[in-house]
Amino acid sequence: MKELFPLLKKGSRSAFLASVVNAAVAIIKLIAYLYTGNIAMFAETMHSLGDTANQLFVFVGSALSKKPPTNRFPDGFGRLVNLVLLGAVLIVGIMSFETVKEGFQHIFHPTQSAGFYINISVLAAATLLESFVLSKAMREIIHEAGVETKGMRIFIESIKNIKVAKPATKLVFLEDTVSTSGGLLAIISIIISHFTAFHQAEGIASALIGFMMFVVVGKVFMDNAAGVLGESHEEMEEKIGGLLIDDPDVSDIQELRVFKEGEALHVELEIEVDPKLTIEEADDIRDRLEDKIMKERSVTDVIIEFDEDDGVQKWKVDKADKTQKTLTAAKK
């Protein structure tokens, strides 16, 4: 227990904030649903409950993944966050199914719900809160990507850099994007149902919200299944490759692998150097290259192997093209 609390301080802040906000929103929506019986409110309640549980799991998982290696687990716990997310999406998947099912029932058996002003007020307040969490997730993606921007560019840059975001941040971004758009969709459906005889609008909104939740489930599942298996990071491979080949002591790159383990990046490489180098000189080169690579964001360890220069260039990148790739990767 003494070890748990220091680890929790290292958990994803965006996931923790999102779980707290969604818990409060879920309670308010549940009360409103029990009072009005509105099916769109039911969909939003299920959505917020799923997000709360999901993001709480993510927060704990992201914290525990930073636990240092032990004798039993010498490679550490980096992939634990991916495993937790795989389990968490099951919760959202079940709630997505229930949301779609209730939506179709209301489409085929529509009823007019009460509490118009209560529903609109609760959903409007909830959507504002969820949009606040979404904006925080966007800023965190920008920070993790190392991009400096402001204003409306934050929205555009966060979408462009979603691939490089940490698993927990990416989940919060996806879920709160659906939460915000789902809240707006629910508000529109309630207004249509209240002012017209088309009461099926609420059922359609519920089904659409459920389908959007399914999209998030599929996306998160695929991303974290790849994380558990050990997914390569192609953009960082290009960037590090450019840094290495620019070094005057590196003749060629035999092999370069950068793979993700949770939120961490591991680098393994084999480079060709002058065979006349002494052991001391090779050690100095290793230390310098390790320091250079370790400065890259999220890189936690580097393994460097040496081979003698065979005179055959394997890392075939033209100087101009190589410089452009390095600059592009740096901007990302």
C-alpha cells in the first residue's frame, strides 16, 4: 500500500480528471433519467458511467505501468496500461450494446418523455463539462507531441498528432469527443421530440450514441492489442535514424528498432563504425549516442551494438531527403 500512493501520483492526469468529471455527470444524468424516463438521457447516462469506469481503470493502469522492474518481472510493467485498457473496453462494449438495444426499442415503440427543461439543462451542463475535459486532453496531446500552438490550431494539431499520444491520453480524447458530440446529438433529439410528433428521434439518437461508443471500443482495442504485442514506432525510427546517420563516427546503420511498451519507447540499434577504433573510443561513441537518443521524448532505454564498416551502405537515405525526414519528425 505504501508503494501504491506514490505510483498513483504518476498516473495520467487527463484520465483522472475525466473520471472525476464523468462520475459527477453520470450521477446527474442518472437522476434526470429516473425522473423523466427520457431514452436519450438513458443513453447519455450509460455513456458517462462507461467513461467513468473506463477512465478510472486507465488512470490506475497508467500509474501501475510506471512500477520499476522486479526480479520476477525484469522487463518492467510498461505494457500493463495496454492490458488494463483491453479489459476496460469490455465495460464500454457492454454498455454500448445496452444503449443501442434501448434505442431500437424506442424507435419501434416510441413514447413521449417528460421533463423537457430538466433534460436540456442537464445535457447542456454535462456537454460543457465534457468539452472542458476534451480541451484538456487536446492540450495534453499537443504537449506529448512537443508541438507549440494555440487557439483553434490546438484542435487541428491534436487530431494530427493523436498517433503519438500516450494510450491513456488517446482514450480520454476519443471518449470525450464522443461524449461531447453525443450530448449535442441528445439535445437535438429531445428538442425534435418535444416540438414535433417524431418521438423516434430520441431512440435514433440513443442508437447513434451507442454506435459511436462501439467505434471507440474498436479503436482502443486495436491500438492496445498492438501495444501488448510490442508495436514499432516508425516516426521515431526515422527521426533517430536521421540523428545517427548525421553523426561523423557512424558509417552506416545495420538495424534500428523503436518499439512501444505502454507509454515508453525502447530503442535497439546496430551501427557500423571504423574497425580501427579502440574499445575506449567505441565506449565514448556509445555514451554520446545514448545521451543524444535519450533526450527524445518517451525514450527510456537504448541498446547499441557495433559492427565494423563493410563499405556497403544499407541505410540508403539521400542527404536532402534525410534532412527533410528529420525535420518532419521533429515537427511531429
